Amino acid sequence: MNERESASTTEVEIFGATYVIRGGQEPEYLNELAEEVDRRMRELAGHVTSPEAGRLAILTALNLADELSRSRTSWDGERSEIETRLTSLVGQLAKALDEGRGGKRARAARKIESRGNP
């Protein structure tokens, strides 16, 4: 089965217009996305002087792109912080394990020495 045969179609309504979306996503998911875009466009329509659909769609797309960019920047910062903390914890763990091994060796050596010296 090729990509065209596996793609389903879903009708969604955004800002009073009906669109047929072809894709592999679930219809419920596509409807949720369309509802979010519709909500944002209607919200913007209350703040602009000429609520033309094309202009609102562009403004909505810009707002969504801004949110996506900010989320990516935030995620990258959090990821960097997590990597730094993980590196520190790995170093601390390695040090503790090395000290633990050294401590066992020292105890074993003392035990051997004490057996040899009555």
C-alpha cells in the first residue's frame, strides 16, 4: 500500500471555512488542532481592525511559531542543565565507587596483615 492509499481524509472547520485534510493522523487529533487554530484566530479577530481570514491565519501562524521557538529554547536550556547535572553526578558516583574499592582493598590488606601477626 502506498502513501496515498494509507492517507485518510478529515473535514475540519477553521474560522467558518471547511477544509479537507489528508494525512495519516487520527481524525480526533486533526480536529483538536483545527479547534486550537480556530480559537486563536477568533481571539485575534477581536484585537485587529480588519479581521480578514488570511491575515488572521498569518498572525496565528506567527504566534504559534513564536511559542514553538520559545519552547525549543526553553527545552534546550533545560536539556543543557540536565546534562551538566548528570555529568557532575556521574563524576561523584565514579569517585565514590573508586573510594569504596580502595577502602575494601585497605580493609582486606589490614585483615591479611593481622592474620600474619599473632
